[in-house]
Amino acid sequence: MLSAFVSAFRTPDLRKKLLFTVAIIAVYRLGATLPSPGVSYGNVQKCLDATKSADQTGFVTLLNLFSGGALLHLSVFALGIMPYITASIILQLLTVVIPRLEQLRKEGQAGQAKITQYTRYLTLALGILQASAFVALARSGQLFNGLCDQYQIIPDGKGLPTWLTLATLVITMTAGTGVVMWLGELITDRGVGNGMSVLIFTSITARLPGEGWQIKQSKGWGWFLLVLALVIVIITLVVFIEQAQRRIPVQYAKRMIGRRMYGGTSTYIPLKVNQAGVIPVIFASSLLYLPQLILQFFDRNNLHGWQLWVQNNLAKPQAVTYITVYFLLIIFFTYFYVSITFNPTEVADNMKKYGGFVPGIRPGKPTAEYLDFILSRITLPGALYLGLISILPNFFFIWLDTQQYQNFPFGGTAVLIMVGVGLETVKQIESQLMQRNYEGFLR
């Protein structure tokens, strides 16, 4: 593997791509540390110190993890890449129900370029909404669950109207989202790997040293080394499952076109065990955040009835009800997302159109039923795998007997993203090395 890295840097064009990617990552991390205008950075640090050992859970902490800690700092890149991811998911879901979008998807590269343009517009709109929401939460103190009301995160501007300060902050954070989106596209076009995925990978890995050192300081070297060993085991298992796939053999019949013979080749349809990726985890986390969002409209010190039940069961990651609901939601959304992203009937029709067939299965409807049967069988272990990996941090909360690892980066969504992006980037570098007759990473 080290020799492959050396070969990659010896290749001029590949070296330029790697260095360009590193430069863009450096710019991204710089923007993630720059405080936005109108934000008291000193008070933000005091709030973060005051809430380190408090019960901070919810979708905000997930977004903070994806932004590399930039969200709770209210930096220029506070929103990170999440508005773009949300916009991409919305467009992907709307493609199923809006005929115009489905037609664009079938038009190939030109249609995909149009959908990408719509995604950019929707990203900026979501950026405005999310920036406004987080600024309002920061000003009211709810961004830190009201635990540091004594510190004013967004103080009144000196001689400036309050609305102007807030508007400037929203515009800055929205513009930061646009810049992050542009940086991700630059990596995709001129660098190595999928730009958006690389930026998320960078944000998550940027928190690893700090979170690991926090465990060492609170629990000692013994616990730290034990957690590190478990992390290695978890990553190994995740790599194994992420690489696992069921290959459906496909045979193409020979046919004469003019004076030339075409077809007669054998290939396969790769159906991954984790066909849905990390999307079901994001959906489940978003849905579980709604009860916590509703509680913010009530006095947290005077809850009763159903409000108290929600706080004790759906707002605490250690609660059995929270873990169970989270697990079941992930399984449901895994089946839901796979059903809308992989259409067995469409795949079977395309195979029939080009003379392809699965050996032993008749083309057309029988092939579609066979693919649907196989897909439903492998989706179950994939859904269980996603659910178990995602609830691992919840067991860490209980095991470490602490509330302060709500952004724990060694399990759940973080590991899935880090491993998935790492494998994808390594494969892309390897493919470019193979084109130049160099030995790849995985050989």
C-alpha cells in the first residue's frame, strides 16, 4: 500500500489531483474555524465548556458532527454540507413522484445536469432556512438547551440594529453553504473522490483526536485503549459488510447487426448488502429529533404527563425506548429507501431490451420478481447491520456512564461515512493507478 502511495505521487497528473484535494480540504477547515460576524466567540467557548458534561442530544449534535464542530461555533461554514445532502435526498425522492424529474433522470448527462442545478437552488433555500433557525436557537439559548443563558452568543451590535446583525449572520452562513458546495464540486471535478463525501469525511475525522483524548482524560489509558481496540474491530466489520454484495449473473444473447455479431458476453448485477447507505440513519435521526423539538416550546423545569414521558424516553439516548424506536425506524427507512432507488421492473425491462437474461429465469416479469425476491432477502441483513452499528454510540453512553459523548465519532453514522468514503476514494485512486500499469492499493 505504501508503494502504491509512492506511485500515486510519482504520477504528475495524479499528484496534482491529490495535492489539489488536500488544498481544498485545508480551505474548508479554515472556514470551519472562522467565527461569523456578530458572534461572540469567547462566549461560544464558555458555552461549549459549560455543556461538555451536560445532556446534549438530538439532531443538532448530529449536524455538529457532520460540520466538524463548526455548527456550535457558529462559524462561516457552520451549516457544512448538510443542506446540500438534504436537497439531494429531497430531489431523489421527488424523482419518484414527479414525472418531469423522472424524465430528466432518464435523459442522461444533460438531464442530470439540470437536476444538479435544481439541487443547488434548493441547497441555498435550505441554507437560508437552517441558518435562520440556528441563529434563532442561538439567540434564545436553545442551541445549547438553555444551559448557558448567562452568556450572550449573539450580543446586540454596537450602534447597529439587531435585525441587521441577524440578517448579516444568516447571509454569511448561507454564503458559506454555497462556498462549501462549490468546494465539493471542485474536488469532484479536479481532485480525487466524491467532493461532498470527502468534505463530510474530513469533518468527522477532524473530531477524532479531541473526542479520543476526552475519553482518555475522563477514564484513563485503560479505557482509552479498550475503546480503541473496539473501534478497530467495528471498522473491520463495517469494511467487510460494505464490501459484501450478491452478484446476479446476466447473460447477453448473440445477435447480428449488419455484418457484425454483438452480445454473447457474461456479466452480473451487483446488489450490495447495504444498498441504502447511510440515508436511513439520517432519516431516523431527523424523525427522532421532532419530539425533542416539540419539548423546546415548553418549560423544561415544569414538564408533566406526556411531556415528561417524551423527555425520559425519546430525548435520552440511554433510554430503552429511544434505542428500540431508533432501531426500528432505521429498518423501516432502509426498506423504504431501497424500494424507491432500485426498481426491479425497470432493470428487468432494460435487460430484456438489450437481450440480457438471468440464467434459468425467463426475461420480463419473472426476472423482475426474481430480482425483487433477492433484494428483499439481502435488505434484511443490511437493515439489521445499519441498525446495530447506529445504536452502538448509545451503548457507549451507558457503558462509559457519561452524558458527554453525544457526538461520539467511533460508531454509528460516523463510522459508516468514514469507511464508505475511504473505500470509495481508495478505489478511485487504484483505478487511476491501474490505468498506468501500477500496482493498486488492494493488491
